[in-house]
Amino acid sequence: MTTSSPEPEPEPIARPSAVRQLRIVVEAEDYDAAVAFYRDALGLSEQAAFAGEGDAKVMILNAGLATLEIANPAQVRMIDRVEADGRPSAKIRIAFEVDDSEQVTDDLVNAGATLIASPRETPWRSLNSRLTAPAGLQVTVFQELDG
């Protein structure tokens, strides 16, 4: 009598993404302060800038690789406990990977951000801080400690 092993699960079909770019658009009441913070203090490079009638202005800043992280409420609460002593995060939080989380956090506070939680090591081996930044964004600054 022979027994057969169950059929392996089929591999997901790899297909090219229809999305070519993730662009987050932020309305900033104080445009100049937001540009100074994100471009000058955080160091995002200017990709393009445009001006239109009625003092309309926009600047596109390059933030490197973009990903969309989707988390359920339990995961968000767990991250809030680890990163911010349980203080709840905004529904949308922008996270920037940097080489030196402590230095960048200090730089951003000096540039006008409000510190929510100072850098701390997480269980997933990153050094994370949380801030409220210009244009009302909640920002996580993180540094991968392994690699």
C-alpha cells in the first residue's frame, strides 16, 4: 500500500504591479516650514517643484523606497506600546528609515517637531522614535540595528 503526500500549496503567481509609484500628498498650511523640515532637516531630496496661480505651490520630495504597511488594530496597539509607551498613533503615520535614529530625532526636534517618544530598541531590532511633525504628520524615525 502506498500513501501519497498531500499536494503542496501552489506558489502565488508573480505578476507585475500596476502601481509605479507611491506618492503621499500632504496639505501644509505653512508650506515653507514644511519644506524646510522635510527637505532641509530630514534630508529628503527635491525631485520637482511647481508654482501656479494664486500662490499655489507644490514640491515633490524623494523619500527613497516606498512601501504601504497595513496593520490591524491589535498590531497598531502593540506597536504603540513598544514605540510610544502606549500613546495611540494617528490613523496614518509616516515612517522614515535612517542611518542614525538618535541624531535624526534630535535634528527633527530642533527643526520644529514635537517629540512623542524618544528612540528605543524594539523587539524586531530597530531603534524607533515618534514625533509630531509640520503639516500635522505623525512620524516614526527608525534605524535597523541588524545589517
